[in-house]
Amino acid sequence: MNREIRITKDGSTTLYVPALGEHYNSHFGAVQESKHIFIESALKQIGKREINVLEFGLGTALNALHTYEYSLESEKRVNYCGIEKYPLTKAEYEKLNYSNSDILHKMHTIEWNKEIEISPFFFIQKLELDFNEVELEDNKYDVVYFDAFAPDVQPHLWTLDLFKKIYKSMQKGGVLTTYTVKGVVRRIMKEAGFEVEKIAGPPGKREISRAWKR
């Protein structure tokens, strides 16, 4: 997959895929988008001392990095699983200008398909798979970050079957967030069993979707 490094409006980097016309993160600001959609709107909504997080679209590992930082600040243990079919190359992740670059680089270089301890509060497992290939344990995850490319670009990643699988894998009271409020996506999530709401988005995005397993 051909990818280009781009600078977003908050000064942080992202990747751009010319063939898809898609950025990995918002061009309005990669860091502020990640923190707003996934940390503030999802991770911080869970009050447990140990939290299981599942990410669809590990990408640059920015969401994982912010989750790691939150785990240290809160002293909560996070068990993180990130799914990614097209891992970044060394040349790509070394050009990212995020905080804790040593931790970011470690996340990109650790062994796949094995749980790795990054700190006593953060454990990560990376799965190099297509979203639709992954087998998920029932009633496991408290938080799901759904960060795939847009449904118009990759509709096969936004299906009822996949969201049913995700719903089944989540614990009661679990939360899923994603950047899109596209009507078809919200209808699919509701049909899968989620309680879906629109909430305020980050700069450049009026609203995002948050879905609960009640």
C-alpha cells in the first residue's frame, strides 16, 4: 500500500493513501482527533481498574499510544488488542512526530500475535489480519475503537455481520466509538444490538458516533 506522510492542522503527522483518497487521521489534527474520539469519548467512560480495549485499525498506533499514556496517568491496567492488515514500515513510523517516540517505535516492532508488556499498566497484542478474519472471545472487551477507512471507501469493513461479532465480544456496559455518523452505519450498529448516540466531534467534525452495549 503506497502511503505518504502528511502534516495535519494541529502539527501532528498522519499518513495519506492516494489510491483511496483517505487519511489515517483527520487532516484537522491527528492528535486532537484521537484523544477526543477514543480517549475522552470511550476509554474514560469506563470506571474499571482493568480495561480490555479492542481497536479495529491499529494504523499509526496513535490511539494505542494515547491509551498507554492514559494507563500510566490513571494507574489502570489496559489490555490492548489492535487489528491491522497493512502494518507500517520502519521508514513510515520513524517519520511520525508523536510523543513518546520510543514507546511508539516499540509498539510497531514488537512481535505479532503475542501479548507484550509495555509497562506494568499496559499490555498489547497486535493481530495482522483483515477485520473479517479475526475470531473474538465473547464478553471480553470494555472499549472498542472502530477506526477503519470510511464506509464509502471500504464498505466490506462496515457490515452487520462484523458489528454483531463486535457486540458479542463486548462486556455489558461496554462502549464503541467511531468518527462517522453516516446513517447506514448507525442503522447497522442498532440492528447489531447497540444503543447508538451522536455526540460532539473534534475540531473539523461536528458529530461522531458512540454505541453502548447495555
